[in-house]
Amino acid sequence: MKKLIVCSVLALGLVITGCSSAQKKNPHLDGYWEGKGKSVSYKSFSKVKSWAPGQYVVMGNLDDGERKSIVTTTIIRREGGGWVFESITKDEDGKVSGMQMLIKGYEQAVRSNDASKISVVWAKMLQPDGTVQTLQSDMMMMYNVMLKAAWEKLIIGGGSYTKAGSVSVPAGNFTGTTKLVASVKILFSTITQVNYLHPDVPVHGIVKATKEDGEVLQELLDYGYNGKAVIK
């Protein structure tokens, strides 16, 4: 069975790296890791929740025990037969950057498990200094060529859904999840990742992602349905 990691395709290569059990304090990020106190009952996962404006997830990335960044991904609106989505990153120094783009072909990519069907119509880039750059048509042509080459390598192969146990993350305690163990082909290397999924989580369904040995790569910090655009 082949599955498409939608969050990896749309966030265009979020940095997800391993962590150890010890965690260093970070005044810019620690508040995002405070528990929300939610309890979410088990539901079988078969597919990602249908997108709708306002859906958002906040994911925390860790590196060798340090909280390195948080990424907020929001579905902004429908436009021209596609979706405007936004990915905003706050790093360990408190710097904020991100992108907003209109993509087409998302539903077709999910149905066919073929990321190459996704194309970017336009994109805006938020720089750490607060300026916003809109990619011009000639830049977009080059951008799409590079992204399609990357998307084609972000295909999950050999994975299957199995029932998993309780998973606790800052966003809440999910009393039952669905596990997908699969390999992501990126350039000349293959990375095996374990994803714990729940259908109540919008955008991509991921509660937690780990390495095969259980080291946490990424965890859900928050999610909801009233997200707003940062990039104007």
C-alpha cells in the first residue's frame, strides 16, 4: 500500500529530526508545549479529514532533546479551484518565517497517491524581518519544477494502517490511535518513520511521528478550526 504524507508535501520539507529524553528550556517555545488537558477517544483512521477553511495544526519539532521550532499550518480558503494554505515557523530564537501558497491538485494527489499532481499557482514568503516577498511568474516556473521533483520523492511506500494504543502529546491524550509505519524516499536515502494518526486532527491527521526506536521526531501541540492567516 502506498500512502502520501500530505503534511510533508504541503509544508515542503518540514525539518523533523530525532530527540532524546532530556529537554532544555527555551523561553521562545516552551509555552507551546504546555498541556491542553484534552481527552480524545479512539476512532479508526482511514483518511485525512476533508480540508475546510480555518483548520489548523501546531506541530513541535525537536532535535537532540531541544525544542527547535514550532510550525503552524492553516487552511486559509478555497481559491480558483485550489486551496490557499499557510505554514508559519517560529524557531528557537523566536524568529518567525513562513510561506503562503495556492496549490491545485491536492484532492487528485490524495486519491491517486501521486504528489506530482500538486502544483503551486502563487506563493508568498514571509521573511524573519517581517517583509513579504511574492514570487513572480518566472520564479514560480522554477519553483514548481524544483517542488515537483521533491514531491515525487515524498511518497510513502510499503506502509499499512494498524491499531495503536494511547498517545499523549501537549495537544491532549488520544486514548487510541492508528499507526502507519512507512518509508519516505528523499534523494538517495530512505527514512523509516512511525506516524500515529487520529481522524479528529485536521490538515494531516498526525498526532506524533517517531523513529523506529521510539525517539520522537514531531508532536502535536494544538489544533482547531478557527485559524487565521498571518501573511496578508
